[in-house]
Amino acid sequence: SLELKTVLKELIPRRRQEILELRERCGNIKVGNITVGSVIGGMRDNKSMFWQSSSLDPYEGIKFQGKTIQDCQNLLPRDSKDFKKKESFLPEGMFWLLMTGQIPTREQIFHLSKELGVTGRKLPGYTDKLMSNLPFDVHPMTQLAIGLASMNTTSEFARKYEKGQIGKDEYWEYVFDDVINLIAALPQLSGKIYSRIAANGEPLGEFKEDRDWSYNICSLLGMTSKCSCNLQNLTSKQSDDFVNLMKLYTGIHVDHEDGNVSAHATHLVGSALSDPYLSYSSGVMGLAGPLHGLAAQEVVRFLIEMNSYISSPHNESKIEKYVWNLLRSKRVVPGYGHAVLRKTDPRFIALLDFVKARPEEFSQDKNVVLMEKLSEIAPKVLKEHGKCKNPYPNVDSASGILFYHYGIKELLFFTVIFACSRSMGPLTQLVWDRALGLPIERPTSLNFNSLHSL
Ligand code: NMX
Ligand code: MLT
């Protein structure tokens, strides 16, 4: 079928049977030991959550339904207008893969793009009005969380539930419809937020129903070659490259298993049967923290500051000294380290490949050059410093500085784009949570007394 929902309808009965059998056959099998260190240490290595759409290996990095980023670049349908560019697979394809575990056909993806285009052409009037009445200087992520939460007035799931019109087996169908509506609204939401912070609310571009989802994000930021405002004075090649960057970025940030703050928050809130708008709004709040999604803007600030101090991005000894000074002042090196990864983040490598494929564009940008140079020097310093378990760059090391290069100078906005992409994984899982009838999350806690008495 061309319809994602129909494909899911076929898959769900099998998976329901599988989870029943697992519960029956393996319900008492132990999957690990929880240590006191983990209880007081952010639950590290505590394997206790169910997440189907992606898994994270400390050394190999993220796999989306078992597929690496490279696999996805090779297998997922690309934009017909830029078919040769390896990096430019459509995020819609990733969404399909996350939902179904299957590689979609081009026809399926164009059908999904169209569905998102038609659904997302306008924000609900209530949300539009609410957002227009917020002060311009409200934090972009707060604007996004408010906009998303307010869309719950349109939630089909919440409406049907409140009226007592649906049984447990049907929950997923309405959650799915809400999820499609939510994802479809993200280009308009992010475009509105950007126009408010960059242009006093004046629209910067147009939504095009017949174009794909990430193109529409770029279009509403005024960043495509078709946009008349051309706020950033981009050449048409630069605009096309930016669209490709957006596809790549929104394709690889979709999911990072359940342990990260935004995914876990969405999953937890959704387990109380809060609708997808409220659930993902909570996830967005978590993504806004500097140790999570906001790190990309911290990196940009850090690179700009360092460049003004070191005079040349090739000055290795000054870079090293700068990083040491930062560590001595007990601050973290933004864009480095990870709670699970123990090697360079493959998402960082994918973004670096984008840079390397365009030397004429990036070799004169001293911030991008420093980003690359730092990725060779910082790991050595962090290893010698000896504190963090992973001294290598994570995705945020490269992402924000590339947006900055193309003229998005409103640093707090980067995380809004992260949130557009991250919607896809956690909301996929939310559909499956309801399809599989997973219960409310309710772990128990320990205190000083109970820990001392062990
Ligand atoms: N620079 C300096 N110190 C660090 C760094 C770093 N980049 N990373 C970890 N440490 C410290 C950490 O603060 C901790 O110190 P203390 O014992 O004094 O509390 C110690 O090393 C051990 O931490 P780890 O177990 O290695 O890391 P943890 O799992 O607690 O935290 C991060 C993971 C990602 C929060 C941490 O590496 C960090 O703060 N990195 C910088 C911020 C960042 O880049 N975040 C983006 C994450 C990716 N994303 O997309 O969300
Ligand atoms: C993410 O993409 O969510 C980050 O890498 C953080 C994480 O996985 O903990």
C-alpha cells in the first residue's frame, strides 16, 4: 500500500502477538543488574526501556531499525530533483523506516510527503493566534513547546478518549493521526518562530504543498533559491546546498534510542496517555537543555570566542591551551563526550563529509576550519584530562556551525530545527507504545536510608 497507516495495520497484529509471547516466555528473565552507581549516576547502563525504532551501540553509533547512516544514505529514496547527491535522502523515508522497519519505495515516500504537505499547509488558527501573541523575545524552544502543546486542542486521540468512544486496541490509530498532524505542522511552526526572531514576524518564504517536508522547513526560513527575501544573500548553489544540508540534518537527528532526555520525556509523558502534542512538547523542553540539544549553539559560541583568541584556526598550540583553560575553569567542552557513545559520533562524520565534499564553500570559513581542527586536538586534551569517558566529537560539534555558515545567526534557533527532526523517532515509538498496549511508566525510587541498608 502507499498508505503508511495501512502498512502499519498489517504489521501491528504480528507484533502484538510477539509481545504477548515475550511476556509469557521471558517475563522473568533478567536483562541486567542495577547498581547503586547507576541509581545515583543518571541510570547509566540500565537497560530497562523498550524502544524499537533505533538502537545505540557505544562503538558503532546509531542504527535506525538496524541500518547505519551509510545504509540509509544508500537505501532510502532521494529527492527526485537532486537524485545524485548521496546525502540528500528524504527524512520522510527515515520516518517510514522507523515506523515499519521496511525500506519504502519512492512512490510510498512521495505519497507520504504529499500527505504531510496537504496536512501542514496551515497551522490551526488557535495555535497561530496564540503564537502571534507571544512576546518576540520568548525563547524559541519555549515558543515551540507552547505551540505544540496548544495543538492538543485538535487532538483526535484526546477527543475520542474523553468521549469514551475508543477501546485500547484502537488508541494507536488516533495517536497515529495526531502524530502525522504534528509532524506536518513543524515546518510552519519553525518558520513562524524564525520569522518572529529574525524578521519581527514578517513571513520569510512560502509553504509549498507539492514539495517535501524538509524543503518546506528551508522555504519558510527564507533559505531556498525560490525565496524572494534572500535574507542571507545566498547564491542559488548555496541555497540548494542548504536544502541538502537540511535533508541530511533532519534525516540523521530523528532518533537516538530511548535513553536520551527528549525521547525519554516524550515516552514517559505519553505513557500517561497524554496526547502526542503534550508528550512531544515535554520532549522539546528536555531538548532545550545545554547538555542535550542546546549544545549545538554552545559550540558555535565556543568556536567564535576561541577564534577571536587564537588568531588563526590552524594554531594548534593555542587551540590546545584554550581547551585546557576551559577545563581548568571546570566547564565542559561543548560538542564532546556522550553518555553512551565511546567513539566519534557517526552523525558528526556524516556532517563532516558534507563539509569535505564542498571545499570551495567551507575552506575560507575560519569557524568551520576550527571545528575540523578541534576534532583532532580536543580528543587528545580530553584524554589527558582523564575525566570524561568519551573524548570524541558528538553531532553537535558540527551541526550548529554549518547553519551559522549559511547565515542563521540566531543561535537559540538551532535546537528548534533539531526538534523538527527528533519528532520522528519518539513519536514513532508513541504510536507503537499504544499499538502494543504498553502500560504507564512507573519505576520505584530509593533513598539514603534504603541505599545505606543494602
Ligand atoms: N568536557 C569536559 N568534561 C566533560 C565532558 C566534556 N565534553 N564530557 C564529560 N565531562 C565530564 C563530566 O562533566 C563528568 O564530570 P564530573 O565527574 O565532575 O561530573 C565526567 O566527565 C564524567 O562524565 P561522562 O560519564 O563522560 O559523561 P556523562 O555521561 O555524564 O555526560 C554529556 C554526557 C554529553 C552530558 C557530557 O559528555 C557533556 O556534558 N558534553 C558536553 C555537552 C554536549 O556536547 N552535549 C551534547 C550531547 C549530544 N546531543 O546531541 O545531545
Ligand atoms: C541525542 O541525539 O539524543 C544525543 O546524542 C544525546 C543522547 O543520545 O544521549
